[in-house]
Amino acid sequence: MALSILIDWFPYLFSGIVLTLGLVASALIIGAGVGLPLALGQVYGSLPVRSAIATFVWFFRGLPVLVLLFLFYFGIFPALGLDLPAFYVGAVVLGLWGAAYQSQVFRGAIQSISEGQMIAARSLGMSRFQAIKSIILPQALRIALPGWSNQYPEILTESSVCYAIGVAELLTRSSQIVSQTYVTMPIYLACAVIFILLSYAGTSCIHMVEKKIAIPGFGPGGS
């Protein structure tokens, strides 16, 4: 009976999987897009810039994702006159939360590059921006990838918290199926298995990319 229910409701459950992956992909893009400039600001910025970034990181790392979701969905965005759908709020919050952690991964990778490379680039006539873009970042991003890849399973699991603001992700769909069928354990067990499979598949793909672009003999992925 439970199996037939899962088969009948799988298209509905699949739509939740698609939304979950959409949340994760959006959050990873936002996290990297915000986290990398934050890392550069922490390493090369002035004292006021570093202080502002430290406050951002402290705020988003210091609060649970659920609290952040409520703050932005019921408070900050409405106060700014923004009436965003729950999905976009979830993606932005997860992205900013991830950016706070990713910025530290990128910062560590940038600081692992010898200062002598910056000095050598400047002595060749490069500006600081050119040296960062052409010399520092290509190496730092490769070094950061193993640490950055940990964000995928973390954001994947945290995406289930978006259930609280009505995002129709995997957990939400599972709960709605339970409320319709009154079959509890098989549905939630299937939900758990899907999360595990998504986590394994995603991390495996990222590790393949990591090995492909690793610098031989240099950094965590080198051989």
C-alpha cells in the first residue's frame, strides 16, 4: 500500500525535489557571488571595510537559518517594500547565510597564496586589481574548492527549513502527501532517502570537478 502511494504521488514529490535543487543552486550562486567579494574585502580592504564585513559574517553565522528566514520574510523585506515570493526569500537568505561561511573559505585560500606573488606582479607593472584577477584568484579558487564544496550538503539540509515560510520544497511536499494519505513513516522515510541521494550525487559531482581542476602537487586536491 505504501509503495503504491509513493508511486501515485511521486510526480508531486518530484516537483518538491526540483524546487529544493533550485533553492540549493540559487543559494550556492548567491553565496559565491557575495562571499568572494567579502573575502577580498577582508584581505585587501581598509579597516572600515573589514569591520563592516566582519559584522555581516558575525550576524549571519550567529543566527539560525529559521530565525533569518522569519526576519527577512516577515520583517526586513516588507519594511523595504519588497513583496517577494517565499522561494526567492529562501534563496536569498540561504545564499547570504552561505556567503558568510564561504567568505571565510575564500579568505583562507587567498591568504594561503604567498605575498611574494603579489610583490612580483606589482614589480612587473601590474596594478593590484590585475594581480588579484590574474595571479591570486586563479590559484585561490582551486584551493578553496574542497572547502567550498562542503556548502552543498549544508545548504541542501538547511533548505528544508524553508518549509516554515511556505516554500513548496521536498519536505513541504512530503508533509502535504502525509496530510492527504495519512501514511506517515513511508513518506518521510522516502523524503530522507531522497535527501541522502541528492547529497551524495551532488558532492560526488563536485569532487569530480575538484579532481579535474586540481593543481598537481599543490593544495588539498593535488597529487
